[in-house]
Amino acid sequence: MSQQQQYQPHARAVRVKRVDECGSLHELFQHCLPAFGGAFLRRVYTILDTAIGAGCPVTLSIAGPVTVSGQHQAWLIPLLETGWVAYLSTTDAVCYHDGHRSLAGFERGCVHEVPIFTDDAKLRDEGTIRVTDMAFPEQVLLDQDRFISAILREPDFQKKMTGTEMRYLLGARYAAQEKRTGVAPGLLSTCHRLAIPVFVGAPPDGSVFLNSMKLWAMKETGMVDGYNFELDLHAEVFEACAYHRWGLFESDARALATLILGGGVPKNYNLQPEPALGQILGLPNVRGYNFDVQIVTAPVTDGSLSSCFPAEAVTWGKVDKDTYTQTTESLQSDYSLVMPFVVKALLDNRKRYETLAAEIGPEKLFTEQPKARGYLRSHEGYRLFEKRTELTATLKNAVRANKDWLLESIRY
């Protein structure tokens, strides 16, 4: 037998379809991206398709100015409305800029396009703020600051609370303002409606918290009374751990998937519940993510957290060591280039399964195409924020049961 004949049985043949033979984005992703960067994108899409079909709750980490640029309304909110996403990790800035479009006086749109290579001194003189190729009047920030400051002084905020509760309450206020001005729902109002917890790993690094700092300073200098808002970071991290534990031991899938868009703090916060549960709290049988897909611009050779592949997270226990070679991928790309197409393909898959379910019945469909069950999860989603008291209580019981280990862990 020749060497060529010996090799062929172990090799995956490259077979493609013509693009004009593809009837859907799903087929295009599967059959028209055979090599190089396209193959990375195909694997990213295939893993997401598999994870959703398996019914895994998805945690989503997203960095960058997604709300300033309108990407949240283009593809992120449609993804959240599927019911597949358990919780979200992002930045304080994303939550702050989410409110701009609903401000009174800017109903016709406050953000406009500008060239990336432009005269920034002229924009400064004009009172225009630029974020890459997005721009808006400085007055937007001043109005947003007033809006946030007024909200943070409301009675509901005058206590110590987790950041997830603060953003849930903020989402309700954003929703009321959006309704008042007649604009499309934003990110926080959508997460409030769907009870999706929103985590921010670095809350002081953004203008929502800067406005809280202003109110604190005014209280400290005697200008205002009764400002008692305070973030409970311990409880917030514990809440994230409770949701991770729920995904592993109580969700239908008994497994979790994660989609990481951009790096930085949101990525790390999204990955830290496993070591927090297993290494820090010492709880048994804690596993990492079964599926891990990331789209980041940083090259892996730069040594940053943003760039590290899911395989590196295996060594920390953050990603499952038994499945990662088949269920993880990292694509070096700007996620704004690819996510509209990926989300559209996934939504088209769901629509196709919904049509088939109506034609042949759900049970027959689930038997013939098992992935349909995961795709056709309820649009209502997991509503984890509404279950946080119950889930954190369950985790506290597990911590109590691990008393001996924990007491030993604080001796050195």
C-alpha cells in the first residue's frame, strides 16, 4: 500500500459547495469556508451551532463600544431574545452609553458617522465626541450624567446592592425613558425585560460609577443628604458563582457554553466562576465551560489575557479538559465584522426548526433532528436574575457543607 493510500483514510477531504448552490447562511458557513481565516470562522460557527443545539445555557462576554455603535440593536439584542443566553459580562461604559439614544431632544438620533482619520481638533472645537468612526455631541454626555445622577438618588438605590441589581433597576428606568421618547429598546432595558443578569467586573472604570462618585463627594462635602448607594462586590461575584453552579448541576443541559467577544475584564470575569468555586471555595466536581468560542483582535503571541486561547484556560480549569479540542476555538478578528452574519445564521436555523415543528410536530422533529430541541428553547430564557436569591442560597448551603476544607484553607 502506498503512503498516499495509507494517509487518505485518516485525512478529512476538502469538499466545498459553490456559493450559488447554498440556500442559507448555514450552508455557506458549513461549505464555503474551507481554509485559513475562513476555516476558523467555520469552526466558530459550527461550535456555536452545536452548543445551542445541545441546549447549553450560553454566557456572553462583550467588550468595546457596542452600544455607542448601535451593534446592540443590530444583532446583540436579537441574540438575547432567543432565550439561549444565561447572563452577560460587559463594561460600565457599555451600560452608560446604552442610555444615549433615549435622551430627550435626541429622538431623531444622537450618534452619527465620522471618518476614522479626521480632524479631531476641529471636532473638539465643535463640541463633538468621537469613538472610532462614531460621534455625538458632548451635550449627550452632560445630559446622560444628569439622567444617571437623578436615577441614583431615587429611593430604590439607597442601599448596598450587587451591580446586577443596580443594572436591573437601571434597565427599568431606561425602558421608561425609551417609551417616553419613542425609541427602540436598548441593551439594559432588554436585559431587564428578560431578567438577564448583567455583570461588570470593573465598575469604577466607567461613567455610571463616576456619577455615583460625584453624589458621594457631594454627600461628603455636605451638599446633599441621604445618598447611601453602595456596590456589594462580594455578593456580586458570589452571584456569578451561583449561576455557574446552576448551569453545571441544575440546568437541563448540566453544562455551559460561553461566547467571548473582545477581551479584557469582561472576558476574565466571565471565566472566573469555575476557579472561584473549585479552587477558592473548594467545592467538588466543578467543571469549566464545555463550549468556548472567542473572537478577539489580539494575537496570541502578545501574551495578554485578551489573546489567550481557550486551551490555555483548560490549565486553569475554566474550560473542560476532556472536550476542548472539539468544542473550543479562537478567531482573531473584529467581532463587528462577523457577528451580524453568525447571529443571522443561527436565527435562520431557529426559524427553519420552527417551520418544521409546525409541519411535522415537535416530538417527531426532535427525534429526527435532536438539535432542534436546543434551538427551540423558550424565548423567555432562563430569567436568572429572578432566581438569584434561591440560587445564591443553594450555593451558601454548599459552602457551609464544606466548612472543614474552608477553615483549613485560611491557615498558612
